[in-house]
Amino acid sequence: MAARELELEALREWARLEARAPRALARTRARHRPSLVAATLALAAKLLLLAVLPFVILIRVAVFLYAEQRYAPWLAIVGGVGATLVLVTLYASWLAHKLTGSLRFWAMARAVALPLVLAYCGYALAYLSAANAKSERVRAYYTSLHPLLRLALSTLILADRDIVITDLARGPADYSDMGLATNHASPHYRQRDGYGHAADLRTAGRGEVRNRLVQLYFWIMGFVTLRHVGTADHLHVELPVRAFAAAL
């Protein structure tokens, strides 16, 4: 009889333990959930930074060489491309090492980094989608825009597909056509280096936060921005004209 009572008591104790187990597991999961979310967000932020960094290096180095070191436009781009090649090659070499165990820096530079960087630069410098231009006139003048501005605009469009360029090149007569006083020093004019140095972006209907983020992006990249109203509210983006010491 005593053995039977002991068996029943053991069964009751086991039932109590089973009932408490899900609650304990739920409490443990609740305690770890904030740390899991934080770790996931941190990982996402790192991956985003790694993805964005090559574009930042490409444009920021080129703008620095042009604006601060007085390099010619294409020589400045070559410098930006060189810095980006090193970074992308490091990415590719690290991934190859993880997958194969071998470290092949120069092979990755030739086979991966160089084609990727050159293909992107060629696309960014030569192509503007009709969806991102207010008119065919804007598209026609795209290649007359300074190449550093073209790189910056194309990179922005990758992240924000709704960007619309409303104006690029102008002449003195365009100001009177728009009902504005003629600006004899407009960066929209073709400058001594043969390029226009300004672009106007649509801000209407996009929300103030998005417009401010776009303005922040260009500021980080080294461009001058001005939010103003001419014929309509828009964001003016400008690359200051610089005298350069080297030519290419």
C-alpha cells in the first residue's frame, strides 16, 4: 500500500513539473527575445553597411580628389574606382577564403572586382531611365552633366527608384522662359571643363523625411545642396567648379 502511495505521489510530482515546464520555457524565451532582436538588427545594420560602403567610397574619394586635391574629373574618378576595387576585392577574397579555404587576392581582383566596378561605372555614367527624368530633354542632357554628379545620382536612384530629375543644362534664355531673372553665374551652364555642374530634383509629393534624407546623402558625398523655389519647390544639387592641376 505504501509503495502504491509513493507511486501516486511521484506521478503527481511529475505532472506538476510538466505543467511548469512550458511556463519556464516561455519566461526564458521572453528574457532572450530582446537580445535576439538586437542581434538581428545589428547583423542587418552590418550587412547594409558592407553593401553601401563600396558606393560611398567610389563617390566620396572621387569628389575629394576633385574638390580638395584639384584632380581633373576623370582622374578623380580613376582614383575613386581604384579605392573601390581594393574594397570589393577584399570582400570577394574573404568570401572565397570562407568557401574554398584559399586566399586569391589578385584572382578576385581580375575576375570579380574589376568587371563589377567598371560595369557599374559605365552604367551610371551613360544611362538615365525615362522614369527618373522629367522629360526627354533632361535625358538628352544627362551625359553633359559632370561625371561625379552622374555617379552620385545613379547611386541614389538605386536606393530610391522614385527620384525624378527635373532640370540639368540651361542657357540664359531658359531663365526668361521660366519667368526668372537671368543668372549669369548659374552652375547649370556648361562650365570651363565642358560639363554642367548642377541638377534639380523633384521634391513635391515625396514627404519631408525622404527629401531631407536625399539632401543629407548629397551633403555626405561632398556636394552643395539648396532647397528653394524657382518655378516649383525642388532640391538643387551642385558640384562647385574647381580649377584642377592634373589633366586626363
